[in-house]
Amino acid sequence: YDFRLEIFSNLSSYKWYIQELNDLNITLGFVLIFGCLILFAHRFYSLFICSFVLLYIVVTILPLSNDYKLTMLDVGQGDAILFETNRQESLLIDTGGKLLQEGESSQHNISKFHILPTLKKHGIKKIDYLIVTHPHIDHMGELNFLIEKYPVKNIIIN
């Protein structure tokens, strides 16, 4: 019991983000889940494990696209643009930000609720290039929070 509990406790720190799935991948996923349940119920454990691995491949690896992607992020007054290459590289232009009034503290809601979820949804594990176009708060206000919470390889500041 302790051994199994330790396995699941270690797995809880692993985050599994699923890409956007097309209709074919969703259908295949449901068919595989149903097949897995049938195999498990009939105690065909080796086939269950094989079909579960196939389910993982269909849901996470096959949806990866080799196309270039451009995503415009809603970050308030400024802009943030996410560009993804066909070699799984990412480039983020600006981070957005909010000018704080006197006595107001920053909650970093733009990064928490717009930028970070978008990066995770797209399966981006690191930002290869983060470009800040100019030093105004609405273009670089979330920079500190973002580099603390997400790995960034290169930062280019004008």
C-alpha cells in the first residue's frame, strides 16, 4: 500500500496538459477509453496497458502540429503576441501589464489568467525568446512575474 501511495504522490507533481484536439483525436480518445475499461473489466491487464499507452499517444503526441502558430493574447491595454515555430520553439512579444494606482498592489492577473494558461494549453514548456518592445508598463509590467514562474531562455529588451 505504501509503495502504491508513493507512486501516486510522485505523479501528482507531474502536470499533464492536453493539446487542442480535433474531432478525430477526440473520437479515437473516447473509443480507446471505452476499450481500456472493457479490457480492464475482463482482466486483460497487458492489453489494457498497451491500449492505455496508445491512448496517451493519441491524446498528447499526435495532436502536435508542425505548423507555425500566431496567437494574440488579451493583456489589457498593451499587446502580447505568441509565435510558435514548426520546431517547437516559442517567441513571446511583450507581456502586458497594468499601471497601478497609489496604494494598489499587483496581483499579476494578466500572467496568471491569460499568458500562463495559454502557454500550458499550447504545450509550451519554455519560452525560447521573450521580446520587450519598449519599457512601458503595459508592455513589460508582467515580465518579472513571468520569468519567475516560467523558464525563459533569452530575453531581448529594446
